[in-house]
Amino acid sequence: MLKIQENVALAPYTTFKIGSQAEFFAVVKSREEVLEAIAWSKLNKKPLVILGGGSNILITKKIRGLVLKNEIRGIEVIEKNEDYALIEAKSGENWSRFVNFTVERDLYGLENLFLIYGTVGAAPIQNIGAYGVELKDYFYHLRALDLKTGHEKIFAARDCEFGYRDSVFKHRLKNKYFIYAVTVKLKTTPDFKLDYGSIREKLLEQGIKEPYCRDVIRTIQEIRTSKLPNPALLPNAGSFFKNAEISRVKFKNLLKKYPQLPNFPATKNKVKIPAGWLIEQAGFKGKKIGPVSMYAKQALILVNHGAAEAKHVLALSRKVKAAVKRKFGIDLEEEVRII
Ligand SMILES: Cc1cc2nc3c(=O)[nH]c(=O)nc-3n(C[C@H](O)[C@H](O)[C@H](O)COP(=O)(O)OP(=O)(O)OC[C@H]3O[C@@H](n4cnc5c(N)ncnc54)[C@H](O)[C@@H]3O)c2cc1C
């Protein structure tokens, strides 16, 4: 049965360790409890706000409504044949535990997404991605509960309108559904993507030419822990900004001024520029302003050195955006969800 508490501090539920209070707060561990919360929200005319692992969120004000902390767990093999397997995880499951579950069963696809923080249910919201792989590459479908009616709807990949760190759940269907379960379709034979960043180089350093799944996730773990701040020691929410996508025309003009400008193809007409590089060039890498800074080893990550509040994060974010705009004429967009 749903247990609703009042005036609960939210900072401990976020990896930024920043947050005001929730007017109402409840942990949900089953579909029935979500349906109870939907009924409560209708009766009391209070909105529902869903919280997973709190690793992609900046809470700037008191949340008027009921915050649901999702702890609905369980992973199941739905179908397996010679070519592929369909695996479903409930949305409150820890993402990396889910990746581990697939790796232990020699199912291929999610290795590069190992050690991304948070829950399975939040993964489709921003189409999580790392080292050249995105959730959409292995996504099969998701089941979601309508926050008004409680009815279940199945979303296939095309319904989710996935883009770079983007989906329909950030736009047209924002705050409309509780994602209940996600199913991925994985290969039963190796399907590694090793050419992004230093994955292959690191494997070769260990003398591994034909890796197993375990080798790949161990290598991903080594790369990530050497570059990214551990939120338990230095609170943060991962990349604060998205990489910038600019037109080819703008890219060519910038290249004349900055011949070393790093870039990747994005779409037919757009080029992706690493936001970390732009922030570093704008002079913000490692720069501390009050209790916050852009991380010294990876300028894309905004870190909380202790007693930061949302206003400190927002002030630094504004400064970074203005400096990048001045120097490159590029508008950075936040990846972290600000509520
Ligand atoms: C150190 C670090 C490194 C990171 N690296 C990466 C990376 O490499 N790639 C990447 O893509 N991300 C990365 N992230 C960001 C983050 O891990 C992902 O965005 C993750 O999917 C967020 O999951 P969460 O459960 O913590 O979501 P939360 O922060 O709790 O929620 C995020 C949003 O999703 C909504 N939401 C959550 N669950 C549900 C649900 N069940 N139904 C409907 N809406 C829901 C929330 O309302 C909120 O708007 C990193 C974060 C950290 C701290």
C-alpha cells in the first residue's frame, strides 16, 4: 500500500545532492502502487513527479505535488532464440545491474552503456548514450502507464521519437506517462562497438584482440572511473550540457578560425561539436565559482564541491553559456533536467 509522507527533503535522492522539498513523497514498488498514486493525484488535484536515481536532474524549487520514487524491480528473459533475445526490465531497476544481467547471459549490445547512473525507466527519456552506442540501437519497446487514466500503452521505437539525448517524453509527452518497463532486443553473437574513444586501444594494451563481453565492460569501467567524478565523492549529474549540433555552413566558418575544432558527423546537414571542448576553450575547465565548478578532468560536468544550492549551479551555467556564445556563437543546451 502506498505510504505518502509530507515535506520530504529531496537532495539525498539526487546525485547533485541539491534540492528543496517535495510537498508529498512516496516510494513505489509495484504497478498497483503507481495506480494508487494516480488515483490519489486525481482526487487531490496534485501533479505527480517521477524520480528514478536522481542522476539527471536539478531540483530548483519546492515540488508542489506528489514525488514518486521509483523502486519497481525485476528483470525477465521474454524470448530467446539463436539470433536474438528480448529482455524486459522493470523501470525502477538499476541500469548497470540490468547491463550486468545481459552480459552474464552472453547477450550483446549494451556493454558500452555500462556504469551509466540511474534507473532503467529514465533511460528512454533522454535515449542514454555513451561511446558510440545509444539505447535506441537495442530498444524494442516500453510499457507506460498514463498518468491521468492509469491505462497501459506500448511504445515501439518509432513512437518514442528518439534523438540525440532526446525523446518524445521530453516534449509532447513530457510528464504524461510513468514508464513501467523497458524491453531491449540483444544479439546472441558479439556486436561490439570498440572504435569510439580509447576502448580498442585499452583492450590492445592488455593484449586482448578478440574480447569477451566481460573484457569490454571492464574496460568501459576503467575509462569511466578515470575520467568521470564519482557522485558519492563529488556530487554531479553527469554532462551538464549536450554536445552542440551546428549547421555545416557554420562549422566551415568556425573551422577557418579554429582549425583544431573537434567534430563528429551528426545528421546530413549538421555537425556535432564536443561541448566539453567549447567550455574548456571559453576558459571554464576547472574554474570554481563559489561552491561549484566545471570539473577539471572533463569540462562538461558541473560539480558541487559541498554546500551548493540550485542558484549556484544556475549562475555558473549561465556564465558558461554566455562565454561559449560570445566566443563561438554557439548556444549550449542543458542535458540535465531542471525542475
Ligand atoms: C557521473 C554521471 C555520468 C553519467 N553519464 C551518462 C552517460 O554517459 N550517458 C547518458 O546518457 N547519461 C549519463 N548520465 C546521466 C544519467 O545517468 C542518465 O540520464 C539516467 O538515465 C538518469 O536516470 P535516473 O533514474 O537517475 O533519472 P532521474 O534523474 O531520476 O530522472 C530524469 C528524468 O526522467 C524522468 N523519469 C525518471 N524515471 C521515469 C519513469 N519511470 N517514467 C517517466 N519518467 C521518468 C524524471 O521525471 C526526470 O525528468 C550520467 C550521470 C552521472 C551522475
